[in-house]
Amino acid sequence: MITPFTHRFEPASDPAAPVLLVLHGTGGDENDLLPIARMLHPGAAILSPRGRVLERGMPRFFRRLAEGVFDQEDLRIRTIELAAFVTDATAHYGLDASRVVAVGYSNGANIAASVFLAHPTVLAGAVLLRAMVPFEPARLPDLAGKPILIAAGRRDPLIPQALTQRLAAILEQAGADLTVRWYDVGHELSPREIYEAAAWIAEHPFGVG
């Protein structure tokens, strides 16, 4: 039985491709980032859940108290739920759990970061688009060698650069193989960063080999 998330699943056409766990931003759903996921790796399996929290009718993956202020207890619970979903869904669909790569945007990137910090064995790597530190871990997780790409906007009005830099520092201290790229954009995504993220994914085997 899969932990109850409304979700989309697309099987892989390339058996050597990673499994992309696609996590939308506030107000999105399980369909929003599918075109981007297909651009990032056309042959990959795609697992795309919808956030289970509603904020003024808009789906999110966890509650917040204000812009940039997260409900830490809800974040903890929702992170456990998402980690369980990944475990259940990979088993249900016959996927290789060691090759799951999160592709998260904004709220989706933040909960992906939370999964790394709280449940470090669940994800093999990530593309974090517009992410900030979700919480300060009491103890660093072991992320030794895990490839993580952070793509941030220098003119992002929603995410302070310092909070992206703090996330990067934590992931690096935890041993992640971290790449941070800054783009001269706001909170929106640019074609250049999607192209460069696709090239970054292609450079990493994510459990294959």
C-alpha cells in the first residue's frame, strides 16, 4: 500500500535512467513539473506527488506560519509522510529505491531538503530549484558523496540569499557532493538553468554502474 498521496507515475523508457521524484511549488500539483522533468531526463521514471496541505486552496507539502516561516511540527510530520511515500511507491512500481533523485521547486525543494536532513538514506540526489534551509538539524546527517544541485535566483524576492547559502553550508558540512549555481533571475525558472540541470544529471550515475 502506498502512503496516500495523489500522484502521477510515468515508467522509464531508459532502464539506466534515474527515478525523478518531482515536487511542485505552492499552488502546483502533480502535473505542474512533468514537462520540466521530461526535459531533465527524457528516459527517466517520474514519480510526482501532490502536496497534502492546502493554503487558501493551494496545495503545499507542509504548512507555514508566514512567508518564509515554517510550521516546524507540521514539516516534521509531512517529511516523514513523504519519505514513506517514496519507499512505498518505489516498491509498488518496482523501481530502484537507490536511484531516486528529487526535483523540487520552491516549497517542493524545501521539503526535499528536509528529507535529506531528516531521512538521509531515502534520496540518492537532488535538483533543488529555489530552496532555503527548512530547519536547523540538531545533528548533521551523513550525505557523503550524494550529488545535490542548488539553483538559486539572485533577484528572488521570496527566498533570502542567506537562507539558500545556509542550506548549502549544511549540505556541504554533511558531506554532499554539492553544486550551487546562481542565476540573474527572480523566483521564476529560466531555460538556461533547466538546460544546465539536465547536463548536471547526465554527469551523475545515481546508483547505476
